[in-house]
Amino acid sequence: MILSEKRLIEIKKMLLSQKKILTKDICEKFHISIETARRDLNKLEKEGVLRKVYGGAVLADDSLVPEPIDSWSVRLTENLE
């Protein structure tokens, strides 16, 4: 896997956990230039992963984040006997 591909995967993970990310944080974490960080964000925006905003990006679709399992719906389908 190419270094840039690994970086994009890590950026996706950061977005899933934080819902937003700052360009300067990407630069500091990966020791890359602001231009490289912006190119990465552009790639991820084209994939529909994020939406660029001033200074960074936000998660494009909250449906990418798994919903917590509703215990009631689980109980309805388990132990039916």
C-alpha cells in the first residue's frame, strides 16, 4: 500500500471518530504540507467521504457511522422460544 493510501485511510478513521478534522491537524500528524493535506481532502470529498469547510472538513454523511444497536429490537429477534 502506498503511503498516501495509508494516510487517506487514517484521515477517514479520524473523521469517523471526530466528525470533523482541521487541515493543520492533518499537516502536523502526517508531517505533510498544507497543499498535500488539501489534495487529500479533495480526493476524499470526491469519494463522498467528507465535505470541505473553511480550515478543514466534516464527515459528509452520518450514516457512515454505525448506529448503536437498539436492545429492544435485538430482544425481539433473540430467544423466541
